[in-house]
Amino acid sequence: MEISLLHLIVLLPLVTAVMIMVGAPARQLAQGSSVLNAVFGVLLFSLFDRDDAGFQFVASLNVLESPGINFALGVDGLGVVLVLLSVIVMLCAVWQVPKRIEGSEKLYIVSILLIGGGAIGAFATTDLFFFYAFHELALIPTFLMIGIFGHGPDRTSIAWKITIYLGVGSLVLLAGLLWLYQASGVESFDMLTLIEAGKNIDAEAQKWIFLLLIIGFGTLVSLFPFHSWAAPAYAAAPTPVSMLHAGVLKKFGLYGLLRLAVPMLPEGFAAWENLILVLLLGNVIFIGFVTISQRYLDRLLGYSSVMHMGYAFLGMMALNEVGYNGVVLMLFAHGLSVALLFALCGQLRERVPTLEIRELGGVAKAAPFLAVFFGLGAFASIGLPGFANFASEVMIFLAAFKDGLGEDGGITPLQITCIIAVWGVVISAVYMLRAYRNIFQGEREPQEGLLDVAMDQRWPLVLLVAGLVAAGIFPNLILNLLP
Amino acid sequence: MPAYGLEIAVVCLGLLLLLMDAFREKGAKSAIAGLAVIGLLMVLVFLVFGTQETGVTYWGVYEWDNWAKFYKGIALASTILVILMSVDYAEVFKRYTNTDESQSGLGEHYILPIFACAGLMWMASARDLITIFVALETVTITFYVMVAFMRHNVGSLEAGVKYLILGALSTGFLVFGITWTFGVTGAFHLDAVGEGLSKIEGSSIPALFALVLLLVGLGFKIAAVPFHLWVPDVYQGAPAPVTAFLSVGSKAAGFIILLRVLEPFLQAEPTRDAALTLLAIMAAATLLFGNLAAIPQTNVKRLLAYSSISHAGFLLVAIAAPVEGNPDAWRTVTFYLGAYLAMTMLCFFILCLVRAHGGSDELIGFSGLSERNGLLAFGMLIGLASLAGLPLTAGFFGKFFVFNLALQSKLYWLLAIAILGAAAGFYYYFKVAKSMYWEKADEAVEFAPGQTIEISMVTRVTILVLIVATLFFGVVPGLLFSWF
């Protein structure tokens, strides 16, 4: 088996984690390896042949004969986008590790590497088993991180909640994936073979498989009503963990739906379309209002990230090319912007006694960098033009409307959903701008001795904003990767 | 050499060591353990690399096939690990067996598992109900002694009595079942039993009655609900290495026998459907009880007892899922047990060490283990992750194949219960992880003295081997399959 660039990208964080476990200096090694991996990621992005719609950088190693399971790597356009997102967020997350950690620094950094490395692996593999397995790599580290290094008095119950939710979600998912595998009738867990063979699953089976997948993946994406673990967990987790979870890991569920459910289960989609439309409105509108009512900045950001997943589902439900492109761009944009916001929220947490929005004020006077970049992140999150989020949301809304009026000349349920979902943008503007005004502006004087973001922690944030702006002005940078 | 030479070698090793223990007055008893381990390792090497041809021998009652070979391997490996564990556990033994500082009684404790091992190995090959019964009793009687070994410890004695009474009762059922089987089919040999069953005319109720009685007897061995009542108390009371032996060696041998005894019943048309229904119901009950009752436990040993019940449930699902004409149930169960050996032994090994170093079996005794000894905490974490069935550990593939089989046979309701059980598992296994990593040792100083735990080189290597095995077969399961 030859070594491809993907092997390096997937294995580097895991090897680094093992080296740290056996005693290598944790912080320096992790920082070095994350920079190196980001370089590899950019290399992958530039070497990817945009004219070839198939999988590239393919390599495979058999681990089980029957049923066929291979350690198989390979990416198509969707994979490249998500791997690139993962390495960038991972880089920023590692560099956002607080200078002083109470407890074992080793455990802290190994956990981050495992969470991030697992996400990269899940996006880079073409084998169904490793796709699932890599994602699960995050379960124990997340549990330990929130419990040991987390914030807030109720972090124990929050750690249990996220663990049980994700655990149960992935077991339901496992049942769905196994069923999908058996219904397709091939003796292999290779996703490409499965997708090829699975196009003729009968409608009744499709319906139930799809239901399992939407519950399983939906729990991982925090689809309404399986969302209640997400916001408290992001708020309670240490900053790098929130960045990785909200920025990268959450995308796993949508990635899985796009990769497997969209090509394999069209009848399943049709059967549950209305249900999903209602649920995604739950995300956009209901969670939107929940977000408005939040009093603490960390929870507000958590709920806002849950809310935006509704748009991604809307794009997916459109089931056309524009929608697909819009969703992929949204995953990328949302990942960067939410990582940026959580990083800054973590910086703020170190500086002020409480994150209660009403108690804060005037932070911009003391910490202009923090304020400006938080503002940029907030704008991106609302979806202002110039940021990638805008481009993706516009594409999603267009896609949902694209196919014209319904068969009887009336308006389709998808279009109605879209009309309601557009109001979500207004909701975002309300909570983001209000929070920004309260925290960073206002009459109130910032507390004594409040410092701006340290110089060496600034550049990862600049990188995130640069990514958002670049993909916002030239969405083709990302979109031309897709078929 | 005939195939059963291995069992003879193991028995001879045991006798030799007994003599040595009796006539050698000075010197540490751990030397006996060392010799026992070396001897068993040699048998294991011979088992793996010796090239006997497969077939049936010893008047047709001794089967020598790849399954038998693998289960003999499990028996040997678990015995070796149990003896190693006992060495680390010697301090606790001494405290409860002698009033003075002498080592008397310690020697037997290293030797008894060897005799049990011979019984387990014979069980793996038995193809005749009488042979099965004799082998089973060899093992069970040895266990009666071992469970009650710490004679000044009330818990151990209580466990011994419970195990004796319920064990004797289950033996009674087993003999009764064998008698009925003979009455129905006129045979003890399993092949002949199969023939007899397929020729039943008229009512199949007597055959089913025989099956039920056999299931009662064997259900006791594998700790399936509703024959599990002894498990929590005996596991908690028995010395930790013996508990590990019960949980792995005894269970694995119980399953190979169950598979062999069930085969004729599952192949014969008149009994097939009823047998599968019975098994599915037993599997569901075992899964539900084992997993749900584990949730409130606060004693790690007892927790592992319930975990052992729940794993019996997963294994039963594989047996209850009929797939025509392929050995998937055998493959799944065998793989599961191989994985189960590594992960359970890992957990028990660490439990022994924590207990022997002044801690206790209570959950609170594991507080701050990550600070007391990082390797032990990490090993336990891997063991628990594997028991919970997280991917990239051997335990995941066990569950994975079980779920796959259940889906294949369209046993959706059973799959739903299995998933529910696995979900509960996340909670109770992670509870231990929480203790080890979140909580500080000094908060529970009474149970977990704050000092670090020093472990010997042999122990360190053993634990590392078990960790690597658990992870390795979770990534490359194919290699384990190639052994049977």
C-alpha cells in the first residue's frame, strides 16, 4: 500500500496524541503538528484535481475479509472541503489552549488531538466502518474534557447529557447503517460500492432506514428535537473543545446524510419530507427565539450554532445542485465562523468574571482586537454579504425555491418552509447585534486591567476571518471543488 | 501424541506443582506461580503451533476442530492471566487465609486454576453429553473451592455457599435434562441425539422439555437471566482473580458447550422454532436485566458482574439469530468471546491491583486513579471503552457482528433491546472512567490512599499486552478470525 497525502493528514494528529501519551512535550508538539497538518490540508486543497468528479488520493488496506472492511481513504470535493475545514479549525483550537491549565496538560491536549483527529479521519475515509469509528473517537475525550476542565457548576450533568445523547444517537445510527448495508446486498463496507449497489433498495425499507439515519445523524447535528444536549455542552466545554465540536464534529451528521442518504434513499426523503421540513423550522424559528432569550454569551453562541443547522437541512431538502453546493459552502462557513466566535468567547471568559450579557459593557475600549474580530464573526454568523455564510444562505434559499410552483400550480411545502426560514436571518441579527452592543459598546466602563488578546493567539483568528472573507468573495474557491 | 495429550499435560503440570508445593518448605510461593505460568505457556505454544490433524477421537467423544482449538486457547490464556493476577493479589489472600504471616494455602491458589483449566479445555472438545457433564463438573467443583478460598472473609464464604447450592441445583437440572434427552433420542452422543431428534414423530414436547432442562443447567454457567441470581453476590464475594476466571474462562467454556448442545436441537425440524423463540426470550431478558441493573451499582466488582450478565445477553442474541447454512453464529460468538477475554481480563487485572494496594472494590476506591498510576487508569479506560462497545476496540466488533446477525434474521425487536442495553452500558462503564479521572484521590482517602501504585515489570507487560490486544483487534479484527 502506498502512502498518500491523506494518510499523513489523518494519522498525524493520532500519532502526535500517542507520542504525547508516552511522554513527548505536549504543547509544543501539538502546536507543531497542527501547523504541519494545516499545511498538508492546504496542499490537499491545491493538489485536488477539480476536473475529476470522482474520489482522489485513494488508498486502501484490508482489515477484514468478510464482510469487507478496509482502512480506505479517499476524498471527493465534499471531502476536501470538510478536511480543509477540520485542519484549519484544529490548528486554531490547539493554539487557543489556555496558557495555564489546572490539571493534566497532557490529558487536555491529547483529548483535543483525538477529537480533531477523529473528525478528520471521518471525513477522509471511504469505508463505512471507519467513517463511524473515527467519529466515535471523540466520545470519551469530550466526556473527560467537559468533566475535568469544563466551566460552570452543572458541568457533570452536562457531560453526562452530551455523552448519552451522542452515544444513543450513534447506536441508532449504527443500526441504520447496518440495515443500509444489508439492504444494499453487497458484502462490503466500501461506501462507493454501497452507493453504487444501493440504488435499488425497495421503498418500504428506504423509509425505515431513512428514519433511523435521520434520528441518528440528526442527533449528532442537533436537529430539533434532538438538540438539547448541544448548547449547554458547548457552553460548558473548554474553548478548544467547543470550537472543534461546534465547528467540525457537528458537520459529521450532515456529511453522512449528504454522502449516503441523498444518493441512496430518494424514496426515504420523499416519505419523510414534511416531517423534516417541520423539524428544520423548529431549528430555525423555535431555537431562534430560544437564542434571543439567552442571558449568557456562551449559551447564546451554542444555541445560535444549533439554529443555523436548520438552514443546512433546508438546502439538503431541496435536493438539487444549487442546494447541495449551498449546504457544502454553509458547512465550511459555519464551521469557521462558529469556531471564531467560540474562540473569542473563551478569550473573554478568561478576562471577565461573568459572561452574563447584561453585566458586561464597554469591552471594546480595553480590547479593540477582541471587539473587532467578534464583530466580524457576528456579522458572518448573521449572514452579511462579504462573508461565506451570506453566499451559502442565498444559495440555499434560492435552491429551495428553484423548482418553481408545485404540480397543481400551488406553492410547495418546501417553498413555504423557505419563506418562514428566511425570517431566521432577522432573528440572528436581533440576538447577535444586541449581544454585541451590550458586551462591547455602551456607557459602562470595562473592568480594570482588562487586556486584549495576546499577540501570539491573534494569528489563528485572523486566519479564520481570512477564510470566511475569501470564501465569501470568491465562493468558487470552494464551489469549484464540487461536481 | 493424541489430541487430548494437551489436557493430560495440563493435569500433570498441576499434580507436579502440588507435589512441589507439599515438599518444598522454604522459598516464596510465587515461584510456583511462575512455573505454572511457564508450563501453561508451553502448552499454549504447543496448541497454536503443534500440527495435529482435526477430527474426532477417543471413542468418538472428543472433537478436535478449530473451534475446540480456539476455546482451549481461551481457557489457557485466561488461566495464565488469572495466575498472574493472583500473584499481585497475594497480599489480600494472606490477609484472609492466615492469622499469621505464613504463606500456607497460597500455593494451592496458584495450582487450582490449572485443574480447572484442564476441565475447561476438555469442555471445548466434548461431543457427548456424559463427557460434557464430567468436564463441566471438574470445573465447577474446582470453582467451589476457589470461590470460598479466603476463609476468614465473610463475603468469600457467603459467595462459596451460594455458588455451591445454586451450582448443585443447576447440575441437577443438567443431569435431568441429559436423562430426558436420552429418553427421547436414546443417545448421549450429540450426532446421534441430532438424528434421534429429527426422527421424532408425534409430540415434540418431551424433546423441548429436555431442552429447557439443559438450558437451565447451561444458563447457570453462562449467567443468563433468569439463572443469574448467583452472579452478583458470588462475583462480589469471590477473590478478584477467581471472579475474573468465572467471568471469562467459565463463561467461554459454557458457550462452546451451549453451541454444541444446541446444534442438534436447532437442526432438527420439530424443535427448531421453539428453541429459537426460547433463546430469543432469554437473550432479551438477559440484556434488559444485565444492563439496567448495572446502572445503580457503586461497587466495581459487582458492576462487572452485571456487565458479565449483559454480555451473555449479547452473545445469546447471536445464537438466537438463525442464519441458514452458515456458521455465522459460531463465528460471532467466538469472536465476541475472544474480545471479551482481553477486555474483561484487563479490567479485572486493574481491579486486583487497586484492591491489593490498599484500595477497595468500591467505585470510590478508583477515585483519582489517573494520578496514582496513569497506566492503570488508561488501561481501565480502554477496557471499559471496549466493554461499552466503542469503535476501534475489540468489543465494538463483537457487538457489531451481533447487531448484524440480528438484522439479518429480522429480529428487529431484539435488536432494539440490544441497542437499549448498549446505550445503558455507556452510562455505567463511563461512571468508572469518571471516578478515575474527575475525582481526586484525597477526597476519599479512606478508600483510596493517595500514594502512587507501583507495579512489577511482569504486571506492566501483561497490562500493556492486554491494552494492545484490545485495540489491535478493534482495528484489525480479521486476524482474530483467521484463528478459527
